[in-house]
Amino acid sequence: MDFDLPEGLKMLKRTVRSFVDKELIPLEREYRPEGDEGMPEKHLKPLQEKAKALGLWMLDVPQEYGGAGLDLLTRCVISEELSRTVALPFRHIEVFGPEVRPVLFYCNEEQKERFLFPVLRGEMRACFAQTEPDAGSDPAAMRTMAIRDGDHFLLNGTKRFITGAGRADYAQVMAVTDPEKRARGGITCFMVDMKSPGVVLERQWPTMMGDAPWQIVFEDVKVPAANVIGKIGEGFSLAQKWIEEGRIRGHGARPVGIAQRALDMMIDYAHARVTFGRPLADRQAVQFMVADSAMELHAARLMVYECAWRHDRGEEVRNLAYMVKVTCAEMAGRVVDRSIQVHGGVGLTKDLPLEWWYRQLRSIRITEGATEVLRWRLARNLMKAQRPS
């Protein structure tokens, strides 16, 4: 058993860290993203050119489509480094290339020409639409329906909290095609043209994170059968593969990177800040906050790395991915909270990134599976596996 990262990955980690330290963190003084509009072009384009020059381009894309084809562990290490800055939008990180929803890689050859390649070229944007007002984290309660009508499907339903819908050309919509099966093979993924008659961007939902995801209503929208991604009935399984990776990387590695910088800031400020004649670093209360943060962060990072490593080996990591999201999201929230406490009043200001992280991390405990739901699923799976005969 080797707990050390491969040398090549260490070099890549150093390259990304240097890029973040030199190019992104200095931007924090003039730019901090709020919402899901993406980074302004005046910042994005020069950064993309520098990323290309460093070989940091399309890191999430398989080699067969011109990308780096990196494994999940490597992408987690990169995400950890990128998350140390608040100069990047929390959800749309396009500095290293266009954002591609992994479901698109399941397109057939004809669909790749229409959907995947335009997204890779930056000519098209696609959002992902699964969450509904009443279904929440329960796919069995999904109400959006797609009924076959010759060579089309008629799509009806409502999706809520859809990030990026306002600027998307297409939506990857999960809809019930077999009400008797639903989550067990009755949900299908459709590419829906956002300009189709019957597609209504009904309203936005402003949130504490600064973004305002959309509510989309579909009213008798005609979707060509040729726009089904994968096979009819396998939409939920495709989405779960993407969501599982998201829990490991976006909700695991990303909070680890945030917590690391928050801890570094906490330590630096504790040395610099003098109260009542002594630096905060001499105060046991502060020392305990630093120690607790370091211990929790170390354990969470190892959990992320192990889960990503096992995923890359082709192992089943569903339960471990649940653990990763719950552990990392809650850990990072505590570390950022402690860092704010150590910084005192200045920690509450927008001069520091702490308040921004505090709001973003709060959302992670809910999005793509609330922590209570994941605890329930984990316990259910564990007890089912060890049920007495």
C-alpha cells in the first residue's frame, strides 16, 4: 500500500498550484464571481491561452476526443488545487476548456456531431435538468413525462434549480418513459432544444450562493426520438455515473482544497494578529481549532484519494462516494467557520474569500443528494449487505 502520489501527478499538481497562485489568486482583488454567468471574457480568454501553453487543456475530456483523458484521481488533485481560489465560478470552471457534461460521451456517432463536438468546440452549451419541485432526491417521485408519439416524444413537466439554463442551447432532461419502472429502468435522457415551442424559462431562484438557477416548464414539447441519449430507460443509470464522480470530485476534492486554504489563512492570521499583548497563535482555543481542522482535513483528503483510486480501478464505490460527500462537505464547512472565527470581524468581510466559501459550502450539503439522504442510503446499503440470514 502506497500513500504517495505518483511523481507525474506531483508535477502536475505543482503546475496547477503555480497557475492558481500566480494567475488566479491575484484576480481575487478585482473579481469574485456571483451567479452562474461564468468568468468575464476579458479574464477568461487570456487565462485559457496560458492554460493551453501549459498543457492544461480539456483535462476532463477523453483522449479520443482531443482531451487529456485523465483518470479521476488526477482530476481530483487538480480540482483540489483549483478550489483554493475564489476567482473561479463555483460551478462553471471553463479556464481549462469548455465544460462537458459526461452524459454527452454516451452519444451515438450521429449525436456526437450534433451535440458533443459543438460543446467541445465551445459553440454550444448544455445544462443538466433532473431536479423537480416535488421529487427532490427521489427519482421514483419524478413527474416529468415523455410519451412516445411516432418519431417524437411529447415532453411535459417542470424542472427546478437548473444551473446554466438561461444560457444553454440544449438541456439534458431526465424524464419518465415507463411509469411502472421509473428509477429502475423507466427514466430516459433527452437532449431538448431550449428554443423548442413549449419550453418556458418560468423563473429564477436567487440563492445565498449568489447564483439564481432556473425553473423550466415543458408543455407538450416535441422531442425527436433521435435525441435520446443512450437507450430508452437507462437515463437514470447514466446520470448516476456522472453524479457519483461529482460527489467524489466536486463535493469531495473541491471542499478539501477550500479547507486547505482556509486552514493556511487561519494559521497565518493567528501568527500575525496580536491581542492583549500576545499573538493568537499562543491561545489554546485557537490552537485547538487549528489542530481539529488539520486532523479532519487530512482524513477527508485520504478518503477522497482512496475513493477516486478505487473508482479508477473499476471497483464499486457507491457507498464510499456517499461517505466522501458527507465527510468533505461537513468538514470544509467547519474549517471555514473556524477560520472566520479566528479572523474575527475581518473574516466576515468580502475582503477575504471566507464568507464566499461559507455560502458555497452550505449549498454542497444539499445539492446532488442531501447529506441526510446519503446517510440514509449508506446505512440502508450496509445493513442490507449484513442482514442476518
